[in-house]
Amino acid sequence: MGEPVSGPQRVPLRTADVAGESGYSVQQVRDLERLGVIPPAARSSNGYRSYTPLHVHALRAYRGLAGAVGPVTARQLLAELRTETVAEAAAAINAVHVRLAREREEALHAQQALRVIQAETNTPEVEQDSDAMTITELAGALNVRPSTLRFWEQEGLVTPERVTSLQARRYDPSAIRAARIVAALRGTGYSVPAVREIMGSLHQLDGLGETQRILQQRLDQIATRTVALLRAGTDLAAVVGDHGS
């Protein structure tokens, strides 16, 4: 969490003061003000900027949010927090926590799917689970659109069972596992050709090891982003609390 901003709540601060308190350079403070990350500073008669501790909190909050969801989304969220009610702002911040938790859950599911694939590789006669999903069910489980699953099918990433082209898609456990891994890889930023190559090597020992490394890297990144969001908590509360006061 950020250290408390020194001084009374409305003591005017110079640009250099804000830079020192927030960890940004003077030019970065001006740039982030221009981008709307913080409210416009008051201007004195001689044109000098005058900030308040709230600007420092907003900059610290932006640093954490940018680490959690990226700079563009962080800018949008901070702008929204300044116009929403306290309840709406709290819900928006909670949605970021939920998003990160969901990404972590998807990566863990993909890891489990990979372990099953590894077991099947080592023991080909392993008994298969009979559970299957429709395209709607699987899309809901992965938090993607059915059209995304159809696109993955067209690209050869996931293959559902269909006796004829007119019948509804049916995803058996093997296809479900493949879809979970594809979802995690795409969430990590891998292109479709790269995912296709990884999926094609899954039943090889080197492919299994590389995919496991990628998924663990994904989990590590989510953990880092979650910590960044937690560190921003006090400053986000100050931004929301100031608006609601």
C-alpha cells in the first residue's frame, strides 16, 4: 500500500512535490494529467500548477491499476471512479479483483487439463470420463463466446464431435481439456499460429514441458498483477472516499 501523503488534506503541492510523493517524474505527472489520469491541477495567477494530496493518491492508484489491468483500462477506470457514486466505484474495483480471480481459475483449470493429458500420454489405456459439454456450456465455462469456440474449431485448435455438419457440436473431455489450454494460452497473448503449434506438440514430452512452463508463467503474472492491485488499495479508497465525501 502507498505511504500516507504528508500534510493536511488540501495543502497545495508543487509538481515536484507530487512527483516525489508518487514516484513519477515531473514530466510524467504532467503527461498523466494531460491524459486524464488525475484531475486538472489548479493554476495560480502566474500559471504554476497547484496540486493536492488527492492527486498523489490518484497517481499511486494508477500505478497499481496499470500493473493489474494495463494502462489504457486503468485510465478509463480512474476517470469513471471520479464520476460514479461510492457504491458504483466500489463495484468497479471489485470487478477487477473478480477478473483476476477468474483468469487465475482458468489457468489452474488449464494446468489440470495438462496433467490429465500427460497421464494419458504415459498411460494410453487410462479410462476416459464420459462427461461432455455443448458449445453453450463450454463457452460459459470458459467465459468466451460460442463464436470464439467456432473460430478455434476453424483454426484447428479444438475439435468437437459431430456426426454430420448439421448436428450440434459436442465437446468430449479431450476437447474440453484442449479448449481450457487454448483459452489460457490466448489469454497470455499467444497468437493463433503459436497456439496451434503448441497444441500440436502436446503429446510430446517437450511440448508438455513447454506448455507447463507457459501456464506457470501465466499464473506468476496473474499473481504479480493481483499484488499490484492490492498495493493500490489504500490509494483507491482515498480517491473513492474523496468523491463520496
